[in-house]
Amino acid sequence: MSATLFSLLALFASGFFIYISHGLINVLLPLRLNFEQVSTGNIGLIMSMFSVGLLLGGVFTRRLMTRVGHIRMYTASAALAAISILICYLWFDEWVWAIMRILMGFCIAATNIVSDGWLSERSTSETRSRILATNQIVVLLSMFLGSFVVNLADVTHATLYIIAGLLLCGGVVPIAMGKATAPQVEDTVPMPMLQLIRTSPVGASSVLVCGLVLSSLLSMLSVYADSKGISGVNLSLLVGAAIIGGAALQFPIGYLADRLERRKVILYIVLFSIVCTLLIPTVLGFDFFIASLILISISSGIVSSLYPLGISETFDRLQQNQMSGAIGAIIIIYAAGGIIGPYIIGLVMEHIGIDYFFIALGLIQLVFAFFVVYRSKVRQSIPLDEQESFVPQGAAMGWVSSELDPRIEYVDTSTLSHEVAIAVDIAQLQPKLALKMVSILARSYPEQVLDFAKALASIEGIDVTELYQRLNKYDPNHEHQQELIQTIITNASGSTAELVDLVFKEADYEEVPELTTMITDADPEHSMEIFEAAAESVMEEHPETVVEIAEAYATSAATQLEEMRYADRLAEESELEQNISGMVDYISENTPEHADDIESVIPETLKHKDESPQKDA
């Protein structure tokens, strides 16, 4: 693990420089706007434009990466961010600053998406959590330090703007001079927003409230502090406390969220956050500065935790193959909160009074608390042992990691060997020629037979039956035959019906039940078709084996159901029951003499479904 982290040192160093600049800019701009006597409503609007850029970056970055590559995208984004902050000094105009904030948000999103891709490529299913944690520590520490850099010069002087630009440009150097290779770019289509909200209203609203409150706090806290005469290092300490609190409290909150009912944890911590938020102005008024730092850390930490809590609550009710798309929709909701929050809070501060800053933040959380209570009455909670694990994610950084989330299905991004890459290149141009060539390559590199199978089966136009026959020749003892079949069927881009028929015809009848369970595991969507193909292969000479096939499938499926996540099990139970019912009907129709036998071998777990929590009306 330490060797892996060391290999990512250049990437962490780049992020460190960029986020010191980001932390500096988040304090510098609102202070300069406040100094120039811009209305708090307009300050909030300008600061909220950063989230507009985040949203645009999330939508377009991957498309741009496919055109220009990772390193160019990263360096261009850092350079554009540097240009945007320098323009803010050269041209003070509210409209120009709003546009520059959009550009900054886009660039921060782009650098994060690029770095996430690199980190994901270097990680494995075992190391993803620690790499994610290390990356977030680097980012939050650099943002904390960046909030203190503002004390090096006056906000109206060029010094701070030049420092911010230099840091952004300096962040390019470790990446540009490193040996990082471009990982594969995969653009995930976000889940429809309404589907996500219907699936988990509490999860979606948790993310929205995090965006609303946290963005408002980080954008407008320096304006509030400046109006109260808090400046210099003390102001940096206030902002820094909000950033550090967002990281420190996620671990104790995560501990509770994994051991208690999640919505109750959300409700109780939000109520506690409301108390802390409303106490901050009073404590500051009595000049208890250290106490105010503690309260801001707690409030910010709780609000920051609403993001990972919202993801966990949402993931509880999603199938694993839906998680990646859900992250895209969750980021949109978070960005929407970041767009709306600072502007609304700015208007409150302008038209009602600067002292209502924390009151407005507390009211937003109070409305959310009432919503959580309402949802708890409408829908029962998922059993504790079925809840998804909590994964800390630092929303305070302005963008949140998604590719490294260990709960999302891991995709192996390991580089193809030279021999396999040659076969893939040929297959994409001439599939038939590739099948002839793969015989030559497999003979010379028999240890890579499964790699050839995985890579070529996924290419459109490849005859998977012929691929299996050619590769199976180089396993004379058939030690890896089942693994080869499973690999091809799992990765096949087209129909595998012909291959399935061939496998069953070549197999001894005693092997058919085991082969059936193996193939249905690889292609669960066609379980019934696979069963029928298996049954037809033994029906004439060994009709009693059909019952064994159904029994093997049902037993294997029942075991898998018990091991599945809660949401996946709910989705699979009904389909499994349909398949079992179809098998019973098939046997009753084609081998009626064994109809009674099948009823006695179906596992009881498939006859009696556990009651699931009440769903929405």
C-alpha cells in the first residue's frame, strides 16, 4: 500500500498546490467584494457561480478528455483557473467576476475528475478506500492552509492574486513532469433526477441541504466575520475551523451511522447542528473566540457529513449497478444546492440583516429535520445489518470523489498485455482474422488464454463460439474450461446461445447441473433460456437429470440471494421466483413423471420471502 501511495506522490503534490490556491481564493474574493461595498446579495450570487462551473465541469470534462487527453486537460484547467483569478484583479466588475467564478468552478471540477481517474486506475478493490482517504486529507489540509495565505497582503493588492495564480500554475509541474499514463475514460450517464428522488427522498434531500448550507457557510462566513470586526488570523481560523470540522467529524458520525438506524442519526445530528449554529453569534458576541471555533467546526462537520450520509441512504435502496449513475445525479443535486444557497443567504443578509446569517442556516436545517421525521413515518427503515457502510467524503473541497467509492462496483482497469492488445487491434478491424491469429498467440502464450477470452469476447463481430473452441484447444486437460466459458459469456457483446448449446452438448450429463449454475451466474438475464438448453441436452437419455439441474440452480440462487445487498435482493427475488415457476412448468409439461420431485427439492427460502420494509404509497 505504501508503494502505491508513493507512486501517486506527484498527483497528491499537484492537488496540494491547487487546493491551497482554492482555499485562498474562497476567502480572498468575498473579502474583496465586501471591501468594495458590493451588496451581500450580489456577493452571494457571485460566489454561487462557482457551483455553476462545478456542474458544467461534471457534464463536459469527460467528453473533453477523450479529445485532448488527461494531462492536457489537467494543465489547461489549472492554467485557466490561474487566468481567471488574475483577471479578477485586473478587471473589477461584478459580471466579470461572476463569469470568472464559473470558470474557476469548471476548472476545479475538471482537475478533480482527471485526478480521480488517475487514482482509480492505480487503485485496486482493496486499496480504494485508503487512497480516497489520503486524497481527501491532502485536499482538506491544503484548503485549510490556503485560508491563512490571505494574511500575507491586503486584499486590494496584487500580491494575493499573483500567489493564487502561481500556486495554480505550480500544481501543473508535478503532473507534467511525471510518468502518469492516461487511464481509460468512461462517461457514466446520470440516473434520472426524479427516479433518484423517488428512490431515496431523504438521501437526495441530505445532499441538497449539504450543498445549500455548506456552500453558504464557506462562501459567506468571511463576509459575516469581516462585518463583525474579525480579521487577520482570527478570520482565517474561523474559515479553517469550518474546513477541518468537515473532515474530523465524519469518522465519529460514520461510526454511529453504521451501528444505528441511519435516518435517526441524520435527525439527531442535524438537531445538534441547529443548536450549535444558533449559538455561534451569541458566543462571538461574548468574545468567546475558541468556543466559537469549536461550534463552527461541529456545525460544519455535521453539515459536511450529510453528503456521505445522503449517499449511504441512497445506496441502501439502489442496486449496485445503479450506483455509478446515481453518483452523477447526486453531484447535480449537490451543485444545485451550492448555486441556490449562497445567493439566498446573501439576500437574507442584505435585506433582513447581517445578524441573520446563522439564523437562516439554522432554519434550512430545521426544515430538513421536519422532513426526515415525516419520511420516517411514511417508510420504514432498512434493517441495520442491511445498511450500506458509511464512506467519508469531503464535500467541503468543492467537488466529491466518485470513482474511488469502494461501494461502487469495482472495474478492473489494468493495462492489456502487448499480445492481447495486438489481438484486440486486429479484432476491431478484422474479427475473423483475429480469431485465426488468437490461435497462434494462445499457443505461444497459454498463460494469457483467459485474457484473450475477456478482451476479444467483448468486441462486436467476434464469434464467441469459435473463440471458445480455439482457446479451449490450449487447455488439454480442461482444467480451466469452466473459467474460460464463464469469462467469454460474462464479457460477450452479443448472443451466446450457440455457445451455450455447444457446451451442454459436449458435456457429460453428470456435469450439466454444475455447468448450468455456472453459466447462469455469468448471464443471469437469460437463466430460463440456459435452463431449457441444459434440459434439452439431457432430456432424451437422462430425463431425471432435469430435476437435478433445477435443484442446482435453485440452491445456488438461494445462496446468492442471502449474500446479496438488500436492494439487489429485493430486485432479484421476484425474477428468481418467475424462473423457478417457469422451470416447474417446463418439467411438468416435458417430464410429467418428475413433476412431484421438483416440488420437494426447491429450497424453502424461495417459497417464503422475507417481509420488506413498507414502500411509499
